[in-house]
Amino acid sequence: SSLFPLCVSAYQKTVDTEKAAQVDKVFIALIVINSLYCLTWDIVMDWGMMTSPTAVFADSSCVPGGGSSGVVVEARANDWTHHCLRPRLRFGLGMSMGILLADCVLRFAWLLRFVEHVIFPNNDAYILWTQLLEAFRRAIWNLLRVEWENIKQSKAKKRIGGGRSFHDDEEAPFIAPKSISLKTMNRGHQN
């Protein structure tokens, strides 16, 4: 999804300013599509969240006023998080939602190019800050990615029969297995 904006951006640099203004509209549309696609991929594929958003509307206890009487239904605390996010959030709801929202905002950090001259003293400062924001976005992305990978592996162990039950470690913090220690890791790198 990044190939088309890159090609249009390269083409934009080869044409005159009048034509570049027209190409800029196509470029912006392609970047919006790319950002939305990447954000959706992050949430659904990389983090295992929102895999069935229609379930939110199917379960009337998750939607205010979803009951047949039109009165706001008192939802259980986990209903909407179970359907929208996922049943297991090892970092907790607050941190997971914070990471999700930060990723949403930072996926569109390219919008800073339109206010670059207002916010940043020069082009170098703009480039520095956008790169720092991207590094931060990738760091927080990794938190939920590693969490999801750990959950998938623990589910696989349960299916094989070698793990604890699904709910035993539902609220457990993410802790490295005891079999892995820094000494064994260092020995492996020295060889």
C-alpha cells in the first residue's frame, strides 16, 4: 500500500509546480488510504483486536440504547472490550486503549507537513520530530504485538495439551518463561 504514494511522490518532484499541485491531491488521497490500511492491519492482524466488530452491534448489552425498550442497558465491564478489542488484555484496558489511540494519531503524523512552517523552525526540525514520533509509534506498537504473539502461543500450547487452562493466566502480567535466563541468552550469543 506504500508503493503508490512513493511513486506519486517521486513523480511529483519531476513535474512543474502547477502540475505538482494537481498531483498533490492524488498523493494525499493515496496517503490517507495507505494510513487507514496500515492502521487496520495493525489493529486486526498484528494485535488481534476488532476481529468481529459486527458482534458489538449484535450484542445489545454493548450498545447504549440497544435494548428493545430503548433504555440504556447496563453493560458488563468486559462486554465491549471482549468484542471490540479481545478477551485478554495483559497490559490492561487503559494502557491498551492508550496504545491504540496513540497509534491512530501517529499513523497520521504525515499531516504535520501541512503545518510544518508554523510548528517547526526549519525543515530539519520537522524531519527530526516526525522520525522521533515514528520511532515512538513503533515502540508502542511492539508492546501489543509481543502481547498478542504471547497469547497466540499460549493458546497453541493449550491446544496441544501442554499448557494451563485458558483463564489461568488471563490477567497475568507478561513475564518471560523461567527457562530463559540472561545467562543462557548470553551463552548463545558468545558462540
